[in-house]
Amino acid sequence: MNIDRNTVITSPIGWKLRIVVALLLLVAGSTLNVCLADEAFKGDEGARPYSHLNFQNNPENFQFAVIGDRTGGHRPGVFQGGMDILNLLQPEFVMSVGDFIEGYVDEDDEDDNEIVLRSQWAEMDQRVAVLDMPLFFVQGNHDVNFDPSEMVWFDRVGADRGYGHFVYKDVLFLMISTEDGPKQDVDSDLRAQYEAIKAGELRDPKVIQQVVMELEHWAGEINISDAQVEHFKKALADNPDVRWTIGFMHSPPWVQSDPGNFAKIEALLANQPYTMFAGHTHTYDYTHRNGRDYITMGMTGAGVQQKESVGNMDHVAWVTMTDEGPIISQILLNGVLDKRGAVPTQQDFLLFRPRQITQTGQSLGIKSVPNLRDLGGYKTVDGQTVASGLLYRSNQLHGVNPGDMKMVADLNLRYVYDLRTYDEMQSRPEELPPTVSHVWLDVLADSPQAGPAMLEKLLEDPKLANKELGDGKAAEGFRNSYREFVTLPSARQEYRKLFLSLGNPDMIPALFHCTTGKDRTGWAAASFLTLLGVPEDVVMEDYLRSNDYILPMYRKVIEGAVATGVEEEIPLSILGVKQEYLEAAFDEMESKYGSIEKYFSDGLGIDEEQQEAIRALYLR
């Protein structure tokens, strides 16, 4: 008997038949599970599991941990606590992204410098000697910044280079050095200021912060030699059939406008699955780049550069390697207790300050406003980041429950820009915190096409809906609407008002929305992010994410329409978004104006100076 479980659940069968089918499936599933049980398992009927006996014990799967920076102003006890916790977790091995020692000794006396450096490494030896498992590591800027640091490094590791690779259970690990080759000497004035800070002669907090930021920028310069690229080219050629490749390095090249030779390594990996880990910034960050996961680790005892930064946390990454790729989670050092119920070393670890959202572009999780998202966090093509907490996109703010309204109020919005039509606004009035100002911008005032509300109403008549919207007509209608977002006089007028307002620092934080937050809002977000320099594929990813939050909200509407005979593609085309919609708007924009900058200047009347002001306001 071959039964599709999903069909059973959604089909309109009687409740008695549902019970019979469910029992059949339960019996069939139980029998199947027993047949698939691991040979190592032996149990009687009383030990039958609630779910199944598919044990997660594939011999090719394995777990390893990744630790972040230890130094750059290390906090005593934290790193040692991390080592104790790793022994509790028992990974097969541990990877570090570098910065084990403080380094940066005074260059005036090389003999004394070498003694200090070897002493720091000896202390490090004691710290990691407690680990039950192997520890692999890459070069950090504190580990090898200039002679004699590099000399001590190479002498200790017994190698003539700071990079390498290994294969474990058919996974290729690349140990990349971003310190490969001497950096240019730090500016003499900057060095003098740094020495003055160390001597206690310079105490102005703002000046100190600026000096530290400039030093970190210098330290984070990417140095990957041609010889290193050739090494990894050969490593990849020698291991063409590995199931995954994982790269580790200290400074994250992908956040810089010029990633140097790292781009060549990415090109070598272009046609195979891989994941990248880095450190250096002391704050956790996640980037989806080239369709792959790029993770910047937080701290494992390193100094806190900015107390209020999101992503501040002492943690280890826990990676389970499977046939489908790595499953990655983050474990807080003060979130793992020993059998006594205590943190192993009784140290006060840094309190966790999470990212504002779990991933750039995701919903803020406000249930009655599911498509409310922060536009911040995205990286631009030149390595800058769109600031978080300044601009939000959303579906309509109507029917917001009291608890969710408190969450909306916590965003500290000054203005909300409403892109709906007059009829939409009247039928579902805006609900806002009392301190927020409402601005109405009717983007579709000049449009002859049916509005979103009329299209939803049309779904109630299946014959008429199939006639008017079937055979791709719904999608074609939306492509035309997106072209109108670019050309309609009302759209150009209202988007001009929107973007000029968003460029005024006195009018942010702000939020803009339409009814579902996917079409008029989708073009506003896409054009705005493109102006800031966010890559095209990332802009499209942000746009398509509306499907994740809007389609579930309309699930019953879609199922009801289909049940009455409406073609399924019609409600999906109306209530969801498609890549072809946004592409139609961009095609129209390029056809009429040639570029996003010309669209803003010639189409919206926002000149180059005003565009630069917008970039300066939102980019970090």
C-alpha cells in the first residue's frame, strides 16, 4: 500500500477514514523503523522509541570545534575555561582561527623581544596542554606581526611556511595564512601614539579608540602570497573528490574591498561545496557569499573592543560533518555546565550580546507583523556594512496585538511610511506607537491596474479568476506592475519623498511598508540597497525572503482558493513574490535610466550629493 502522508493530511476525507489511515501509517512506520534499527541496538517491546530507530551514528560523520581569538587584551580565565569545556564536549579535534599570544613587542631590543615572545608561547603551551584532543591553528596578526615574531613562530612549528592543509574523513581542511608576507611598517605617528597609550601618557578615550581602530585596520590587512595560492591549487587538484572543503584563516578577507589573493582561492573552490571560518574582529558575524557560509568567530577570551557591539560573545563553534555538509551551532562558554551544574572553572564569562536578528534579512519574529525586517547587516561590494537599527521594511501595521506593539515600540521609530492606496489605508487603518509619525505615500495613485486587494477578492470567483488570471496572466500583471514602480509619475514622486526622508538623520529610525510588504515595499528595499552597493544576488535574496513570511500567513486563503477550483499558480503569483517580478523592475530601470544612480538622479530627482549623503548615513 503506497500512501502519501501529505495527501492524507490535506485531502477532504472523513474523520473515520483519517483515523484508519493514521493507524495504518503508524503500524507501517513502526515496522519499517524496526527493520532499519542499528544492529548495535537490542531492546524489547517496552523500549520501542516514540519516533524511529534511525540512529545518528554514520561512521563518516564527525564533530569538531572552532575557537575564536584569545588575545588583543585577553581576559584572564576565559580561555582556560574554554579548554575545560571542550574536554566536556569531546570533539574529535579543535580548530583555532589564530591570535594565541599578545605579541607586538617593542622592536628596539630583539634579544629581549625573543625572550618575551617565547615566554608568551610557553604560557600558551600550558593552556592547551589540558586538551584531550588535537588542536590545529592558523597565524593571527598577534602571533606573527613582524620579526622576531615570525622567526619564533617558524622555529616552534618546525615549518618554513604559515599555511597548510589536511584531509580527515574525506573532508579537506585549508589552513590559510592571512599574514603571509610582511606588512608595510605601521605609520610612525600611529606607533608613537600607541606607545603613549601603553605608557599612560595618552588617556583621551576617543583618541585611544581611534588609535586602536587604525592599528586593527593595519593588522587586518590581508596578505596571501602567490605561493600560498599555488599550494592550495595543488591541494585541491590532489583531492578532487572530497565531499566538502573547509577553510580557516585569521582576518576575514570577504569584509574588505580588496580581498587580495583570497579571491583566487575562492575561484579555485567555485565549483565545489565549501565553508569558511575567520576571526580577528572579536565579534560574531555570518555572511552568505557565493552561495556558501562564511563565519567570523567571536571570542574565546579576547579583549572586548566595543562593549555594546552585537555579536559580542565568548563561544566555540560546534560543527557536525554529515554527507549533506556541515551542521554548525554556536555554544556559549557560560552555557555549558559540568556534572555539578557549574561552569567548570567558575569564571565570569562575558555575557552574551546576540546579533539583533539571527541572520541578516530575517524577520524580527513579531508574530502579528511577520514580514518586519531590519535592512541592516548586509555587506556592500566594497566591504562596508549597512547599519542595523536605522531602517526597517514591513507588511501593514494593522491588527498588531499589544505584546507585539511593545516590540514595535522598542524599535524607537520616528517615522512610518505607508505606501498603500487610500482604500487599503481606510479599510485597514495603521496602528502605531504614540510617538511615531505616520506619512502616507500612494505609490499606485496613477496606476490603471487592479490593486492587490481587488486581486485577492477575485480569488473568491474561481471561474473568473482562472479566466482573468490563469495561464500566466497573474504573473504577467505583476511584471507590469513592477515596471510601473519605475515609470509611474505617482511612483516616482512618492519614492522620491521616501528616499529623501530616509536620507534625513532627523527622520530615522524609520520603517516603510505596503499591504504585505513584498511588492511596493520590495522595490523600495531593492533599489535602496542597490544604491548603497549591496550585491545584486543579495538584494534578490532579501526580496525573495518575503515568501518565507507572507505565504504562511495566507496558507488558508491559498488552500481555500485551490479547493474551489482556482489554479494553484494564481494565488501563489498574487500573494508571493518571484524573481522575474523584481528583474522586470530592474530591466525597466536600466532601459530608462541606465544605472541605479541615474534612476535616483534623473528618475527621482535625487542628485549625486544627496545620494552620497544617504550612503554616508547608512554605511559603516
